[in-house]
Amino acid sequence: MLLSLAAIIVGFALLVWSADRFVEGAAATANHAGMPPLLIGMVIVGFGTSAPEMVVSAMAALDGSPGLAIGNAYGSNIANTGLILGLTAVFVPLAVHSKIVRKELPLLLAISCLTGAFLWNHELARWESLVLLAGFFGLIVWTIISALRGKGDVAEAEIESELEAHAMPLGRALFWLVAGLALLLVSSRLLVWGAVNVAEALGVSDLIIGLTIVALGTSLPELAATIIAARKGEHDIAIGNVVGSNMFNLLAVVGIAGAIAPMSDVPAEVITRDWPMVVGLTVALFVFAYGFRGRQGRINRFEGAILLGAYLAYTGYLIHQITGASAG
């Protein structure tokens, strides 16, 4: 048990550090290649911050732990919206200026409903997973087109300043791109091994572990990126990172896991407890941040507290289940 807990702690620390190096190396490499800043921010950084979830879920599927993969994806979205955006908005109210971010919000809601429809019969077939992956690649294409057409968008200036602040020579950028990815794989493998062992020792499902410990750990890169962006006044990057990551999680993370190992016994709790939480938080985010009737989209402190309170209540319920199972 102690060895497994140590594996989780070391895996988390290495995962967060390697994800940050991977994203910085990828962004700097793309910048050297002449890629437009908005495209780097929306595709490279968005993909990179979701890389931990993708790799962890792939490892979990390969290890025969589909519950951990689903829990990681849904739990990360719940943590991203409830904990990260909620906590950030409590301290720094977030305003939405970017037209691109406003277009992504209803798309995220539609994707959330689609994944729920696929899991409704408590199965995730390979063809459904391939549909999700096709949607992921379609999202990438749409994002590229939006970024190329979004010249002058508010988020572009924010991303340009970030690229200048993290500029590095091409050789160093390529090194961190490759080394960061390699360390992501190693740390994810370590984390999954420890998480599965802890779940078995506590007598709880790997779904619960995925929704709590693993989801929180793989969301740490988004937490760091969002808080830093908000403190710098880069509100559209802060919200855009979370929205993009959530779409990537639902399409790529779930899709990759299901394509590797189709799921024939998705736990009923996913549909009755976890998916409604994902959709509920997504609806709340859409209502708060979209901006209706000409009003600027914004997440104020009170709305941030609502998101954070929902996350804490949900997580508290899961922890109660864990402690109840271990006591029994």
C-alpha cells in the first residue's frame, strides 16, 4: 500500500512537471516553425494540457481498467470546471472577450451530451469510440480554421505575450518536446499502477479512484495554467484552456480508451451520478460565460462559488463512498 501511494505521489509530480515541459517545448517548436500564435494556443497548448489525461487513460485501458479511464475523463472535466474555474473566479472574476471561446461553449455542451448518449446503455463499443475520435480530429480541423480566421481575436494578443515570455532556442524546444513526452509516458504508467493497487486495497472501484485521485492529478497542469493566466489578466486564455481541455477529454480521452478496449460493463453510476454532474457544470459554465442579450460573458465571484461548491459537494460524496467502502 505504501509503495502504491508513493508511486501515485511521484507519478503526479513527474506528470505535472513533464506536461509543462512538453507544452512549452511544443509551443516553442511550433513558434520556430512559423505557426500563427492563435493556432499554437488553441491546438498545441490545448492538446498538450490534455496529454496527461490521454496517456493515463490509454495506459488504464491497456491494463484492463476501463473504469479508471472513464473516471479520469469525466473527473477531469468536473475538476476543470468546478474546482479550477470556480476557484479562480472566486479570487479573480473572469471576463470572456474572445468570440472563439464563445463559439466553443455550446460545442462543449453538445459533445457532453453525445458521450452520455453513447454510454447510456452501459456500453462503449469500438465504433462509438471511433466516432468520438473522428469528432476529435474534426474538432482539430475546426480549431485550425477558427484560429486562421480569428486574426485580431482578443486571445491572440494574450497568447503572443505568453510565447514571448517562454521563448527558447529551437534545440532546447525540440529536446523538451521529446523528453517531456517520454516522461509523460513513464509517469502515467507509474500513476496508473499505483492507482489500481490503491483501489484494490481500499475495496473501491477503479472508477472512483479515476474520478478523484487520478482526475485531480491529471488536471493539475490546467490548474496551474488557468491561475497564472488569470493573475496576468489573460482571462480568455484561462477559460479557453479549460473549455478546450474538456472537449479533448470527452472526445480523445474516452475515444482512445474505448478504441483500445471496448467497454461492455460501464458502471451505472457513470450515467446516474457522474455524467449528470459533467452536463450540469457545463450548462452552468455556458450560462455564466456565454453572455446573452449583448451582455459580456463573465464568471463573477458568486458564480465561481457556485461552481466550486458543486465540485466540493460532489467530491465529498465520493470520498464518503471511499471511506465507507474501506471501513466495511
